[in-house]
Amino acid sequence: MEGIELQIILDDSEKSYFVGEKIKGKVTVVVSEECRCEALELYIGVQGLADMNEGVNRYKGTFRNDLGRQMLFQGQWPPDMFTYPFEIEVPLGPGSYKGQIIELGWYLRATACLSCGKGVEAESTLTVFPEKERPGENLDGKPTEVVYRETPKRSLGCLGISLALFLVGTLGAFKTFSSASETLLGITIFFAVLGLILLIVSLYTFLVSKRIGMAEVRIDSGIVSPGDRVPCSLTFQVNKPVEIKEIHVTLVCREEAGNVGIHASKKTYRKVISEEKNALQLPDTMVPANVPIEVRGEFSLPPNASPSFTLADNFGNGIALRWDVKFRMAMERWPDWFYNEKITVLPQI
């Protein structure tokens, strides 16, 4: 705005801080025309950028979240130059990150709201490192063990519903194909496609549950740090004798952009950053029926593993860095059994 100029000047010229550290500096205001300032405020927050451009996957987005605010001045400004020192703490949040499709940074923003309804602002970017210490245990001081148990699913009902939905949608599409109502035809095709998808998923689940009678996954801790070696195990029991081709656990890190929140109907773009597969050794590939079998193994976090984070707006759109542990059991001439568990990777101390 003409007549007002803002500038943020930091004591640390490198603009690098840790979470919890104090940021010291000043906001300078140059006023060439007398005016009244309703509020001169300083904001600190995080900003996420997403840029996905691979083949048909094209997406760009910017997401902001103010984490702190500080009032610096309110009153009349005659023509002059004013200086407002400040000291603001870096709030709890993820550290700065630059990946392949996402980027997360921090900012300071000074905003002057004037009585005439107009305003002016200035901004300075920051580099923020995660807090120097964070415990890897829960509030009770106990290890955050992950336990997942699975019993045979009652999938016949879902199989019947999905089959009925597919048949009704398909018959409806045939009957309305020659009609003049494109809306009705679109609805029937939608239900037919939805029924087909549900039918495939239900059939897969039904076949797996017919073979796997029980499964239990254990991970020593769901909250880990870079460089950690995490023991894990899979205990299972089959209903009929089966040949197991392989069992493995895979640690996967991926970047996500788009929908990373609650609105699952929206598109989420993903980019796998790292993937490490480890085999869980079976004593014998031929597994008898109704006998509990336990296999043990571990997965290792890279020493430079980036910490997990999610930055999203109220609509669920944003960016995220996610770590998953994936268990998979491949059976001879039968659908694979699998299970995914999300884990949290802490910043490096």
C-alpha cells in the first residue's frame, strides 16, 4: 500500500532455529502519510508446497497454517519511521523439509491493518529444525508396542450385497441404454461399477479368510527414531494345509500431496521415497492346518530418515510424509494375505 512500508529484520542473519527456540528481531515501519493502525501483528507458521508433474499426475498446491501470533502495536502513526522489537518462540511443529514432490517451510509475517480497511504485510522465510529432544515412549513411560489381531471375516454378507448391487446396476444400465435420460443411465452405470469394485474386494477377502484362520502382527514400537532396528513378528494359523511361498515385511516411506485428511473421495498423489523389504524366515514352507506358526524378523530405519509429518487445512488438503510397515504372505495358488501399519518416525536427536 502506498504510504506504508514494512520490513522484518532478524538478529540471526542465517534465519535458522530449533523448535522451542526464541526468535529475536524487529519490524520496521516507514510511514509517509498519517494514518491509524488498528493492529500491527506478527505471525509465525508453516507453509507446504506440492508440485506433482509425472505423466498424467499433475498437481500443484499451497497450504498455510499460522501457529503463533503476537500484537506489536495499535494506535496513530504520524509520518516517520518506527521500530518494534519482538521475541517469539518457534512453536511445536515439523521441521523444514524439501522432497521430490512436497516442500515444507516456516515463515514470519508482519501485517498492519489500517482504519481505512486496507492493509500491508511483509514476510521472511525461516529454516526450522525439529526439537532437540523428544521421548520415544508414551505418557506412561511404556514402549509403544503395536499389536494387530485378525480373525476370520464374515464376508458372505458383503459378497452377496456387492453381487446384488452389480446385477441391479448392470440390468438397469441395459434397460435405460436406449432411453433419452442420460442422467438415469449414468446413475445405473455408476452403481454397476461400484458393485463390481465391491464384488472384487469382497471376493478377495472371502478367499483369504477361507485359508487364514487367525493372524497376529506385533511391532515392538510404533514410534521410532532414525537408525532404530525394530523387531516384529507374525503369528498365523491356516484352516487347510498350504504352501507358503514367502513372508516379508517392507518399510515404505512416501510423500503425499492433495487429500491427506478426512475426505477420501478426493485425489491423493503419492511418491515412494524409499522402500526396503526383509524376509521373515519360515521353518518349513508347507504349513499344516490348525497349528499356530510364528515368524520373527526386524526392519531398520535409515540413519537419515526424515520424520513423519502432516500439514492439512480444514478440508483435508495438504501434504504429508508417511512411513508404513507392510506385512505380506504369499500363498501358492491362492490370494496373498497382507496388512499395513502406519508408524511415526521422530526427528533425529
